[in-house]
Amino acid sequence: MDRYCAEPLEMMEGRRVGARLGWALVVLALVSNGVQVLLALWIAGYRPALAASPWCTAGLIAVGFYGCGLPAFGAMVRRLPKAPVQARGKLTAGQVFHCWLLCMFLAYLCSMLGTALSALADSWMGTSSSNPVEELISMSGMLPTLLAAGICSPIVEEYIFRGLLLRRTLVFGEKAACCFTAAAFGLMHMNLYQFFYAFAIGLVLARVAVYTGSIRTGILLHIGINLSGSVLMPLLEGLPEIGMWLVTAFFLGILLFGGRLCFRWRRLLFSFAPPEEGAGESGLRAVQLWCNSGTVAYLLVCIAGFLYAALAV
């Protein structure tokens, strides 16, 4: 597995490269969601029994996101400049567990923020939106959710956002790369329920990828996060009597120990060392990553997705 570092490269035509990355994200979003919608409509019209299957939703995600969106995105970014390979260090098993605790704390905290803002938006617009994660679990069933959301999605998402995308945005500088990939990851979910915690977790996973020089640890963390939220918690809630006690104990433990880690590691996670030289040039390259036609188009597509998620009943 390639290892990469966060040292920015000297590069030409930064705005063109940034625009190419932005348009690649547009293609990823449109192709993935478009294929899923078209297939869902076809199945509902011609194979209604299949549409009611718990495996249908997982299959649509596999075909749309893994089978179509990923290859299209990879083809668009493959020839773009990449950061040189290098590793800064490795994480011990204990440190990986601490990262999981931190990510779970950020997930719960930011999930509450997203839920609150979604409720305010519903109240203001007179709509009644729902949490896509809960819908996915209810529509797919436990085993399809385990395979699709718990295992396959983390692998593919880490490969896309902390592999292909991060490797190519590091040429704009470490801070710009980590923040951009985290924002792109959060926006790709296209709803307020998931945006904030996806951004926070994406930032942690980007820092882990930069430090270790690999996406392996990020994949393990991402699988652990998704399995805890979409599989473990529903299982605990389904247990008679003791289930809610276990859920409460799990939640309080995450808040206590994860919050303590967040306080201890806040400077490590959310502050970035300045570049050794050419700080002004590095800042210019960061602007070129954000301010271009492709990134603006991606923002507009995701905003449209946010509005659709809020207005759909």
C-alpha cells in the first residue's frame, strides 16, 4: 500500500488541478446517485417484489457507488499530480482504540448538532425530514446493513476520500488537503443529519492517513465507527429490558472517555504546522483548491441534495 506525506509539491496550474478534482467529485455524486435512482425506478416499475427485498437498497448502493461512481471518479483524477510517498509513524493498537473513542465522541456530538439543525429547518420550512441512516437500517435489514454500511462503504469511502482525493490534494498543503477532503466527505452525504459528524470524522481520518502514510488504519477505524452506529446500537436497543441500560452505558462511556481524548488531542487534531517555506505561496495554492469552477459546482450539487433531503417527505 502506498504511503504518502503531507509535504506540498511545487506545481503549476493549481486552479486547473483544483477544478479537475472538484468536477471529479461532481461526477462521483451525480453518477452514484443517478444510477441508484434510475435502477430504483426501474425495479419498482418492473420488479416490485425485488424492490421490497431487504437486499435491494444494499445492491443499489453497490452498483451505483462502488460499481459506477468509483471508476468514474478514479478515471478523472488518475493523471493528476500526487504527493510523494512517505510515512511519519505507526499507531499502536491502543492508539487506534483511542482514535475510535474520539471519533465516536465526535460522531455523537455532531450528530446531535445535525439533528437539532434539521429539526429547526423542518420547523422553518414546514417539512418532515428523516435520518437517512435510520431509513437505511429499516429498509435493508441487519445483514445487508452490516455488509453495505458496515464493511463495504468504509473501504470504498476511505479509498476515495483518504486515498485518491487526499493524495492529490496534499500538493496544496496538509491543512488544505485535510479540510478539503473532510468537507467533501461530509457534503457527499447531502443531509444535515450526517454532514457535521462526517466532516469531523473525516478530519480525524485524514490526519491519521497523513501520519501513517496509509489508509489501512483509517479503514479499520471507519469500519469500527459504522459497525458501532449502524449495527451494534440497533442490536443493543433490541435487547429486552437490559438493552436501554447497555445503550446508555455505552453512550456515557463514549462521552466521558472520548470527550477527555478530544480535550487532550485538540491541538494535535485541529491545528496544523505552518509550511517550512513559501507560506504565502502555500496559501495561494489552498485558495486555488477551493475557488474554482469544479469545487463551486460540487458545492451547488450538494446544496441541491441538502434541499431535496429536507423537502422530501
